[in-house]
Amino acid sequence: MLDLPIRYFPLGDAALTVEFGNSISRVMNQQAISLSQAIERAGFPWLIESAPAYASTTVFYDPAIVKLQFPKAETAFEAVRSLISGIVQSLGESDLPPDTDRIEIPVDFGPDAALDLQLIAETAGLGTLDAIDVFTSCEYRVYMLGFLPGFAYMGEVDERIATPRRSSPRTSVPKGSVGIAGRQTGIYPLRSPGGWQIIGRTNVELFTPFGTELTLLRPGSLVRFVAK
């Protein structure tokens, strides 16, 4: 097992979170993904879903089924915690999933698409072309999905162009908008309210509810943005 501080706590009355830390860390994120995959493989009858995040994994379960399977357990949470902690203890460096899923995403950095590019560049003390070069020179890791279906939280943005969220969120951000929030970047898969600084826009579909895969990106994917 990796030498990480681990905390188990309930999330409501039908979920358990395993927390490896509270920072953006490639190692902790890999462990969270690995644990989620191991839980899904185990095929527990009470499991609803296992969801990895930046440095944690949340396990959603059916308390009634847990209690039927483990009637002597004090609570459903304690029964699930015992099982999950056993899986955590069995994980090691060799169980970490490799970074093999690399995806290129074309981005329009034109003025109609890059709503906040000028602000991002000025804040960094750069020209807009230089800011685009900095942004596209990095390979970004998908740490987790959340907020909207297919919205991938990626990092880390070069600190030269890391720009805080807008003080006043937009009521409508166009679908495909590529945003920056501090050291994070992400793509709005649907039109939505949002407060991230918009550096460009892509036509790539991130969420395909009727496709073979629901989302293009998944935790552990590596993304590179390229100018159209």
C-alpha cells in the first residue's frame, strides 16, 4: 500500500468517502482512480457507484442491501468501511493505472470564442499569442469529472497564466468553452452558468449520452490543446 494518510468518513447516510489527502497530487489521484477501479471489479451487490476525485474516492451504496448481507454490523457504514479498507490495504504501486489515454483537443482562440483571453494575457503580462503558446505547451491531466456531465477538471495550468475565477459568474457560458480557474482548466460540455475565465472554445463533443461512451474524457486521461 502507498504510504499516504487515509481518512474514512460518511457522506450522508448512503455513501463513504476515502480521502488520501487534500491537495492536487498525481500520486493521490492515481490511488483514488485505482481504488475506484478495484471496487467496481469486486462486484459488491450493494454497490451503486464508485467515483474518484482529486485525492479521494466516494462509494455510493444501498444501506438496506448492506444490512441484509451483514446483519451483525453496527451500521451499514461500518460494514462498507471494513470492506473498502481491506481493498485499500491491498493496493500498491503496481496497481496504479498507467497514463496511456492521450487526447488532442482543437481549440478556437479567436475573439468570439476566447472571451477572457485578453484579460488572462494582461494579468500575466503577456501578449495574447504568448498566452496561447503557454496554454498549449502543457499536457493536462484529468483529475476528476463533476459539475456537469463530462466536465473534466484538469491541471495543472502554468502559473504564469493561472487566473482566478471571475468575481461575477456569467449566467450563460457557451458549450465547448475552455476555461481557466487558478491552476485548473476545463471544458464546458453544455451551455451553462459559470465563472471560469474563458480562453477559447472547441467543437469536440465531451458528453454523448447516446454514444458507446458517455464522456470523451475520464479520470487519468492526458489532454493537449492545439490551436485550430
